[in-house]
Amino acid sequence: MLLRPNVSVFRRIVAAMALSVLVGVTVTAQHTPAWADGTSWSPVDAAAQQQWRSVAYGNGVWVAVSTNGITNRVMRSIDDGATWVGVAATEQVNWRSVAYGNGVWVAVSSDGTDQVMRSIDDGVSWDPMSEDEPNTWQSVAYGNGVWVAVSNAGGNQVMRSTNGGVSWDPIEAAAARSWISVAYGNGVWVAVSESGIGNRVMTSTDGITWTLRVSPADNDWQSVAYGNGVWVAVANSGGNDRVMTSTDGITWTLRTAAADNDWQSVAYGNGVWVAISSDGTDQVMRSTDDGLSWSAVLATEGNNWESVAYGNGVWVAVSASGTTRVMRSVDAPASASASADPGVPGIFLAVNDVLVGSQVTGAPIYCGADSIQPNSIYTLSIQSVTNSALTRIILDSGSVNSRGHLDERVLLPEVNPGSYKIVMTGIHASGNLLVLTNFITVGANGGIVSVSPESQQPVLK
């Protein structure tokens, strides 16, 4: 169980400057974005002009893999996707997918001698790993101590690892299909296919035994992901209905995409779903209602965008073509305060670093605001980062007053050891979605091991 429900809330409608005095710290603008909702994107130079197929985030590092290139078919970024450095892969093969889990990076390829490579130093160096089935592996993911990969051809189209990607066991898929994407969430593995009649989804609770599920349309499903209690998949065919959603991975409902594009990848982060496509005018679409409806967003270039992911307050997408083959969404810099001294009203979510070493149970977090949309609602929640499959827990919710002000102190309940993000969502005075994120780590004894450094505590003017 993630949390016990005994949450104490103390509410006072006062000016935000009182909060900064109460916390006893100077609130400064965070180095990474306080909120990023995928509404605007900036071009970023890739490490090389290669066909980047997959990107992922883990442990403070972004990693992308490519299907071509003379030497470096891996690139990594340690500054939230702003700059990238090339890294040598184990083989010059078609690396199709990369993912992070439990301190390990794993990538799979559709060809080559050893079609798996892994890194335990945050993507700096990679080691080849053998697999029993030389299939055209398309996607790899991690969940609940297990790695799973799927293939679009071959005998056993699933392989599974329980030792950090070192060795892999061949697994029979639910049926011979062109399985393209796999993901884990809420105790379930889900894979989607671009072939089959009426059942282009399969699910498993352990990655060993798989069951076919009815898909609402025989679209070429390219990507599936889980977030906020919902499964979302996107396709590169199928008229208007190129999205499907599910609450359990078993029963799926078609949704209308923002455009009839070749949607290649979908991901969830900070309250928003984002998908990218390899063609079309508006090659990004986003959803704030768990995939029910989607709005079109302009990409930085008309590239073949292949993969999108979210991490540490930033959205990053990579492309197989174009001048600048990376784009990122940070959305907030234009309104972010260079500094916010005590007494300057603002929007912030603060966790006092003096709490390090104390018990998490009863520890206070603070959120305050000025110039949020008057009378709008806000939510304060906590969600495990260590185990993203756990559903987020609402700590507090309510409405700001007619002046757009609030001041909150919420006492954290007991939580299991691990890393957590504390998120405040609301509506900015501009009408845009506002998402502020802070992080804490809880040790085995229930004590707070770390909080976001003061320089990264979120604040907006």
C-alpha cells in the first residue's frame, strides 16, 4: 500500500509572501521547468544526424538509440535534453528501443549478433547480451523487477529477463502477430500489434503467459503506455480513430485523434498525455483528460518523429529525419522568475530541506499561489517514482479565492520507502495548465533521505 489515508490539512487564505516566511527558505526559480505540458516545443541538435528511434529517461539521464550511424548509435543528455553527446553502441545494428529500470539501461535491436545491450553507468558504456531468439525485436520495457521485449516476427515473439537484462528467456506470444510496443503498468503487461484481425492487443500479469484481447479497430498500433490509471495506444492508420484507451488493458475504446497522422509514440507525464507522429501538419497532440480528447500542437519541424518521453519536468522527442532531430517542451521559461525573494508573491511548492533526517509521517509540505486563475480548482498529490505503476494519491484539493490566492500546509502521511513526486496542479492566470513538481526520497526507516535542492524548488511569477 502506498499511503495511509490520515492526511491533516491546515488552510489559511493569506498572501503568498507569508508562506515563504513560514517555510524559512528563500524560494528561487528551479533550474528545470516548473511545468511542462507539451503545448510548445523547441528544437535541439542531436549528437548526430541519424535515425533516432527511441528515447527514454532514467536516473537523471536521457538516452536515445538509432538505427544507423557510423560509430555512435547511442546519445545521452544530462541537462534535461538540452545538449546531447554520442556514445558507442555494442554493434552497428538497428537499435529500435531503449528503456530504464532499477539502475539498468537496456536497448534491443531488430538485427545483429547480440540484439540486446545494457548499461549500468547511466548510458556511458554498453555491454552486449545474447538472446535465444534472433527476432526483429521492436520494443523493451521494465516493470516490477522484470524486463520484457516484443518482436514483430520470429518464433517466440516475447523474451523476458529477471536479472537486469543479463540473460533472456524466450516466451511464446499470445499469437503470431507483428508486435510493435510493450509497456507495464498497474500490475499488467500490455503489448500492441500492427497485424491481426480483431485482437491486436495481448496482456500478461507476469510476462510469461499472454492472452489476446479484442482491439476496437484493426489499426496499425505503434505504441502503448500507461499513466494515471489509464492505458493509451496510438496508431499510424485507421481514419480519425487512431487512439484507443483502456482502464485495465483488457477492454479498449476508440478515441478520435487530433489528426489523421502516422502516430508513432505516446507517453504520459505530469498530468498530460503527449503523442508524436512521423507526418502531418501538427505532428504533436496532447490530452489532459486521460486520452478521451486530443488537441493538435505544432512540432518544431516536419520530421519523422519516432519517440517521445517525459522526465524531470521535460518532454523530449526524437526523429529519424530533419535538421534538428530532437525537440523538447519546457513551456515555462518565459514566465519563470529569475529569483523570488521572500515577500514576492508567486506560485510555489516547497519542501523544507531541514526535514532531511526526520520522519516522513507528519512532515509538512507547502504550496502557495498568486495570480492563479481566480476561483479555479487545484489538486495536491503524491505518486511513487520508484514504482510508477502505483496510482497517485490525492492529498488535498480545493479552490483558490476570488483573487487567485491560496496558502496550504499539508502533513504527509506514512509512505513506503522509495522516491516520490509531490505535484500541485491548477490553472494559471493565463488559462494554461499549471503543474508544479517537487521530489522527496524516503529511507527504509521512514525518514526523509533527500528533498529537491532549494535551487530546484518550483516557482513561477
